[in-house]
Amino acid sequence: MDARRMSRAVPRVRQVGFFTPNTPVQQPRPQSAAPSSESPPLSDSPASNSLSPVMIPPPRHLSDNLGGRTAAVPVPGRENSGELPTVGSYNPSESVLWLDSPPRSRIGDEELSEGAESSLGWYRRSNSAKFASSLPSGGFNLSTVKHPESVAAVEAKNPLPGKSEAQKEQASSSKPLKAKTTKAERRALQESQRAAKAASKAEANKSGTAGEAPSSKPMKQPPLKKDGPPVASSIAASERIGVDRSVEKERKKDLPPPRKQFDDESRGGRAKRRSVLNQPEARNRVELFRHLPPHKNGTQLPYLQSKFFELQEKHPAVYKVGLQYLAGDLSGGNARCIAMLQAFQEAIRDYSTPPEKTLSRDLTSKIGGFVSFLIECRPLSMSMGNAIRFLKSRIARLPLTLSESEAKTTLCSDIDRFINEKIVLADKVILRHAATKIRDGDVLLTYGSSCVVEMILLYAHELGKQFRVVVVDSHPMLEGQKLLRRLVVKGLSCIYTQLNAISYVMHEVTRVFLGASSIFSNGTVYSMVGTASVAMVAHAFRVPVLVCCEAYKFHERVQLDSICFNELGDPDAISKVPGRVDVNFLDNLTDKQKENLELLNLKYDATPSDYISVIVTDYGMIPPTSVPVIVREYRKEYLLI
Amino acid sequence: MDFQVVVLAGGNSKNLTPLVSKELPKPLLPVANCPVLNYVLHQLEQSNLKDLIVVVEGEDAALLVGAWISGTFIDRLHVEIAAVPEDIGTAGALRAISHHLTAKDILVVSGDLVSDVPPGALAATHRRHDAAVTTMLCSIPVSGPLESGSSGGKDKAKKLGRYNIIGLDPSKQFLLHIATEIEKDARISKRILHAVGQMEMRSDLMDAHMYAFKRSVLQEVLDIKDTFQSLKEDVLPYLVRSQLKSEALLNRTPQGEENSNEKVSSQNNQAFISRILANASTPSFHGLYSENPDGSSSTRKTHKCCVYIASSSSYCVRLNSIQAFMDINRDVTGDADHLLSPNNIIGPSPKLGTKTTVGPNCRLGEGSEMGDKCQVKRSIIGRHCRIGSHVKAVNSVVMNHVTIGDGCIIQGSVICSNVQLQERVVLKDCQVGAGFVVTAGSEYKAESLAKKEK
């Protein structure tokens, strides 16, 4: 599926399979000529270097290449003009959500306008500046989102300077050991520091609240950016010293950490020592995917189980969820996210701050420990990453005056609210929207088992619509059978088929409903492997493809292929057919023969946005090009929830 | 981890007479010069389980066990000793200490288990499935002496009885049937068979008597069925039998939860969430069964009975017969010597006479003295024994403070503490109770000698 690597503007020249180095593909790129001169198009560079027959850059230079690639794709820059006017047109769908929370809508509006303004300015700038290098770290959207927040934080700091000073004084006086200077000297030092701080604060405030604020914008971007004006960096430095560090720290926290590359020797060693589970050897894994974390089931489960009582610091609820991830008892984006949040909720309930520590800091690190444990059990899905980010921001945002029990109840209710608003209510809204697209006599096709799609089908059935369902399934998960069972039990008429028969059943299908694990800013749908094929076939047959996905699963990352980020499944699952003793051709290979065999069980793939007609989300039905708008406009609201 | 550990140490065991006595209750029976209870406690300690409840039958035994534990594990373990009356069975013992149980799950371990299977594995399986009860199964150990194994016919019949008939589901995660004795006919619930579709019957597995119970379930069962005596023979089969029709006892908890959610809307959301979770997880047959034909989850209550099957490479034996005692002694010094805890280091090496040979897989306690030209093979000799010259000991266990006269031949026997063997005694496959005096020149074969009770 090479097509996903092409930009949307490019005419359909599809290169499938292997390329020969002496016929480099010169794709016409009418609109993005300038960036492509700086950074050669992706398809050229590896082919001309003849690194590998398949056009994958070596993962070590991932960030560079990604930058180059994203520069070549004119998504954010070019769409800017087309997209900004559409902000207004989303108001109807906004009201859908805000019906549920009327008091917040006003605040949301204010911030929306501010955010739009600032991001507008930013985009205008970024068209001229070379911003693309910050893309892989997810920086560009974050910075737009974070900006108003940090301003708010600065503003919130200002009204109570007296109090914080008093606290500081107390703190300094309570540490007599450290202070060898006299009281007067200390006093003088403090005064000077305070003055410097106030000055820098004022400066930051001025630059922050000023509408255009061109000089403060670049410093929000990660330091990767090289050709930023020197003035800005100096201001940034002064701000970094002066302004409260928590803002900055928080920003750092919110950046998704660079993914570990598992074929990187130097990093692997350290991670290995730190991890609870021992990493299995990267043997017989497909070369192209060695950078992905290896699948851990099988050998790891007994090991982890035997360590049950030794890992005391992991809360039992978290431990249980981790085991369920590892054993594959629990799958599906929503379910995993809910289970994780509920486990965290329980952990928070049982939490008590150790002496001489503050709740917000200690709890954040504790949650971080839980998360890294869960990652070891199974890589997190995007939705879970978003949920964790939400929780951490809630913890960081807790007022210091709150008592421990109050803070805990606040956090628990926050988590409940997140589950209810972002998942349960979102699903209900999606049901209503999607059901309008189902008409009598329709033949709906779905792939795998998506809980939203299932609910849509059942809901439409309850509404009395007459339709048939085609459930397409694939090995080795065979999740479709679970869905099928529940549908058939409810009295829907279903057709069940495997993915390899997709082109035959597509003739009679009138709509395709798909679930998604995540949707990226460029409209790429990241979903269970096989979804891309279904969407492509549907596209070829001119069948509309509706992707149903809650907005909390949207991610600001831009991803063009499913190779950089993916998840590996159990390789044995595809080499063995469950319940078929007669299909055992791979069983009795000798060890030497097995060296020639590499098993690849990918879990996800990326569907390019070309194949998607509409995305049904809790903010309404949107085209895939509007995903960045949702991410940009609603992310902060959702962090503020 | 919200687990409470109960060690059922037992007291006097009829199976083990004459080895155990009032002075030496079963938990303190030395295996390779180290009380058998030590193996369990050591294993638990290694798993970071430091708060234990040790249940001992009989006040006197409890005092002895308590003294030993506090002497051995001074600071390392926090142990509560509970004395229960004798002959109330394992279930009765748990019933007696029921009010001490507070944690969410209870890990019940038999005190006579010599095993290297980490208890955490069982607990993790239990948690993962959210089971009502999880039991550990292990493969049946190789039994019988290595050579000249002529155990009596009576013993063989006993060994047969130890086999369990165990029914598992195809994924080997759930327990569908368990019977301790071989009966002519086994009763299997039609309902379970219908729900599972396929059942695997095994007789090569043994219930290792290590269970994880959900506390609420355990207490309810113990409360309602007050005739239940044994965990293994009453409680576990009952739970397995009733897993698809759990009675009122198991329905209470969820009802209580539901009542706490007062708002209708939040209850709605809860149902929604639980449906998402249920749909996403791999359904076990319990879930499929409790589903009504129309797909809605019904009022049929089920609970899960899970198993953890120890891998065949791990060591797991219960000391519940004399034969098992011999086997464990043999294995602990031989193949499974990693089980010996570090506090079992041999003291100052015993004094050996000239031309005395001590073969491999032997263990000599501190302060023992041996005369000239003795032969010791695959045997364990306790502390402060005095052994004369020309003594031959093969496959035997000699406990502490034993005096053995010149020219004795001991084969496959157990000699308890303070026994006096006078000269030229020949013992084969015998058990000699504590304090017994064997007169000079006597020969015994496959007998059990003990002092008469006063």
C-alpha cells in the first residue's frame, strides 16, 4: 500500500512492490516544489541511495527523514487557507457536545477564539519559516495548544505574588542548615531575585498577551528548530529562568516522548535494565520492523505472574490490567482505555502521599511508573496516551490548597467524567449521527470488531431500519466472529466472510463502517490491520467509507505509513492455525530452516485519507481533512475538561 | 497486593505416625534437617509475603510451632499463630479464623507443601481471571524409592487414592471437575459440559493444596455449608460444581454494588461501560452461558474456578505420607537441592572415624559423630547423633540425638529423634518412633516401631 506515502495533491501514480534504483520515480509535485528542492521526496532518496529495495529509511535517521517527508507533504501549510474558514461551520456540532455541559461553553468559546487567533498567527508564520523539523515530535500542534494555556498560567500566577513570596520566605527560614549567610544578606538576595522574576514575568506577560506576539511564538517550538531568530532564543532563555518552571515542565511532559527504537543497541541496554520484563531476543523478526517493540506474550506471562508479589509498588488493579493486556484478555481501544483509567482510579483511591512529598509530584511519578509498566505489557494505543495526558494535566493542575482526600476525590471524578464524556457520551452521539446514514435496504460492511460500529448497527436495528450486515474478518484474531455472534443473537441478518473475499462481497455493499484506533492530523486512519485494504477496495468500488471514531482518539501526529509506528503481534499466532491439526506445515522445521523464516504479524495499518469519505465523531460528521481542526480546537478544552 | 496468606500447618497427622508425635508435630518434622514448614515459609518470604497467619491444630503444637517460628524468622516475617482444635478439617480451620480475614483475596497454602512454584503465579492467575477460586495443579511426582522399592501392598493402595480426576476446559484455564478418589462413576454436571462443549479429563495432575480464594466467596461458603470439613474434598468440589449456578451467596456482592449507584443515568453509563469491557474481552464459557438467547446478560450468576498448572520442570510435592516423606528427603538432597534455604547450612562438620565413607546426596547435621568404617549413602543424619563403627545407612533418614550401636544396617528407614539402636540391629523399610529402643541383634522388615502410648 504505497499510495499512502504520496501526498494528496499528487495524481494517482501508484508504485507497488519493489523499485529498481535506476528508475527513480519523479512524481510531479506541482504545489510543493519548494520544500521538495530542499528535502528530496521520500521515494527518491532511499531508492537512489539503494539502501534497501523497499523504500524505508533506516530507522536511526528517523527524525530527519520524517522531517523531510513532512516537508514534502503540504498538509498543514497548504490546507491552512482552506481550513480556517471552516472553523465557524463546526458550531452546530459543537453545540451537540456542549448541550451536555452548558456552563463551560462560554469559557470554551473564549478560548476557542483565542486559540484560533494565535494558531492563525502561527500558521502564517510557519508558512515562511521552516518548521517541519519539529513535526515528528508532535510539536506543531502542541505549541498552538499550549500557548494560551501558558498565558493563562502566567496570568493566574500574577494575582497572588504576595502569597507565594510568603511561602517562599517560610520555606527559606525553615531550612537553617543551608543558609550560612546572614539574614540581611538573604533578604537582599531574595529581593533581587524577586525583582528579576517580576521583570521577566512582566515581559513574558506582555509578549504573551499581545495578540500577534511573533517573537514569543518560535520559542514555543521545540529546540530542534535551528534557524529561529536569535532574539527569540534569548527571550526564551530569560523566560525559562524567570517564569515558573512548572509550565515548562508540563509542556515537556505533554510532548510524546520519542519512541524507543528497539534495534538501537545503545538505548536498548539501558531500557532492558530498567524494565520489569526481560526483553525477548529479536530473532526471526522481519528486518523492516525491528525498530518496533517485540511481542511479549507467551514467554513473559509466566515470568510476570511469578513476580506478582515482588512488584509491590504496582497497584494490584494496575497489575491486573497489565496482565490482561499481556495475555490478550482485553483488546479494543475503548475497553483498554477504560480499564486503564479505572485501574488508575482505584490506585488513586488507595494512594496516600508519603511524608515530605507533595501529592501532585509524587502521584505523577507514580502514574508514570504504572504507565511504563503497562507499556511493557503492551504498547499503549493513542487513545490511552491521550487519556494519560489528560490525567497528568489534571494532577498538575490541582490547587495546592486542596487536602489529600479532596484531591483524590477530584481526580476520581475527573476520570469518571473523562470516561463518561469522552467515551460513553461520545459513542452515543456517534450512534445518532451514524444512524442517519443508514437507510432501509442498505448493505453495510464492517471489518473486524469495533465496539462503536457494533453499537451503531444495533441502534439502527432498534430503530427498525431494514438492512443487512457483511462482517469481514481476518486471521489470526478472528474478532469478527465475536461481533457476529452478538449481532446474530440480536436478530440482524449477517453475511460472514474473510478478508480475502472482500472484492466479491463489495459489489452489493452500499456503506462501509469502520472503527479506528486513532486518527492522525493528516486524516490517516490508524486501525486494525486490514482496514486499509477494505477501505481501498471500497474506494475502488465507489462505496462510501464511514470511519467511526471518538474524538479523544485523534492524535496530532502526522503519519504517512504504518511502518514507523506499529505494533507487533504474536508471531506464532500466524504460523499456527488454531484448531486445525492438519495445517501444520511450519511445525516440524529444523532450527536451521527456521533461520530462513521471518514471521510478521502486524497489528495496525494506516489508511490514507483518500479512501475515507467521512469521519463520524462526537463533533459531527467531518471530512478527514478537518481532523487537525478538531485536534487543534478541542484539545485544550479536553485538557481543561 | 491485597492478599492474605493462611498457612494450614496441621498438627498430628495419622498418615505420618510414628514419625510425628506430641513432641514433634507435623509442621516441625525435619526434612533434610529442616522443619517442613520452613520450606513453605521460605518460599513465601521470597515472594515478599511477610504477613502470614499460620494455623496449627492443637494448642500444644501451636506453642511448639510458634516458638520455632519466632526463633527462626525473628524479624523477617510477621506471623500470627492461630491454634484451632484438632479434627475440624481444613475448612473448619479456616472457619475458625474467618474473622481474621480482611483482604480481598486469600491465599491458602498447606504447610506440608515442598515446592518451588512461586505463589505469585497462582495469585496473578487468580487476579487476571477475577476468579472465585484458583487452585494450583502440579504433575504427580515420581514416587517410590530408587532401588529395592518394595513398598507394601497397603501402601500402593494408598498411593492410588492420591490421584485426582481433574476436568479442564480446552484452554486449560478453568477447572470443570475435580474428584479426589477414583470412584466407579464420576458425576459431571450436564450444564457445564453443555456450556463448555469439550472437557479434558486428566489423572496425571495433583491438587497441590495451594488455593487462592475470593474472600467473600470463601466466607459465604463456610458460613452456609457448615458441614464442610475439608477444603479439598468439600469446598473446592462444591465451588466447581456450582460454577454455572452460583447460588444466593455469590449474588450478594454485585447487588450491593448496584444499590450504591443511585442515579439512573450513572447506572446506565456503568452498564454501557461494562458492556464495552465485556465485549472487548475474550469471553469464557461462563460469559457465554450467562448470556440469554437474546443476547442480554441475564440474571444467571456464575463464578470462575481457575487452575494454575505448574510447569513440569518445577518441583512440587506434599508431605502427606511416609512414602512422600522419603521421596522429599531424597529429592531435596538430590535433584531439588535448590529448595534448601540458606539457613540450613551445615554447622561444624561432623567427626568421622577412619575409613568412613559418606556418599553423595547425603546430609550430616552438626555435632554428629561416626565411628570407623561406616558407610552412608543417600541418607540424612541429624544433629548430635552418635553412630558406632561398621554401620551402614542407605536411603534412610536419621533424626537428631540418635544413638546407633556398632554393626547396624539401616535401609530405607526413618529413625526418629532420641532413638537408641543397640548393636547389630538390621532395619529395612522401617519407621522407628521417637524415643524407642531397639534391642541388640533384632531384625525388622517393613514395620513401624513406636513406644506405646502411656
